[in-house]
Amino acid sequence: MSAPPPPDHGVYISPAQTYAEVQRLRRTVDQIDVKLDRLLDDNREIKEVLSDHETRIRAIELGETERQRRDELRLSGLETRRWPLPTIGAVTGAAGAVTGVVALFLR
């Protein structure tokens, strides 16, 4: 089967050339499709990481991490044990002053 002669005002494209061009376009679209799938997978991973990051930041801001709870308990325990120290010092100082006054009168 021979190709018809080209018209006077245009270019003739044979069915074989059309088929080859369609195949080339199909391969290009397939490559784009693969790249888009990779991009979507990367986007999903980024969203998961971002969501996890946001969750951890919110927990830190609210003081809800295990470490923060443990530190808060430790600090409150230290503060509770520290409060008697000034009282003991005051009592000891007062006892010393009383002893000094009594010693002064007993001379």
C-alpha cells in the first residue's frame, strides 16, 4: 500500500509515523506517571513525619512527655524535702541564742 501524495497545502503523515508518535507519547506519559507516583509516596512520608513531629512538639509544649513528668515529680520531691531546712536552721539559731542569753544570766 503506497502513501497518497501530499496535498498541495500541507504535509502528509503516514499511519506508521502516527503510530510511532503515539507510542513515544505513551512512553513519556508512563514515565510521568511513575514520577508522579514517587512524588505522591514522598509526599505521604513527609506528611507522616510532619504529623509525628507536630504531635511530639505539642506534647513537649504541654509538659506531657514521660521525661517532663518524671522531672516534675523529682523537683517537687526535692522542694518538699528542702522546706524543713530553713525551719531547722531557725530553731537551731534560736536555741543557740537562748543558750547564750541563759549563759549570760548564769554568770
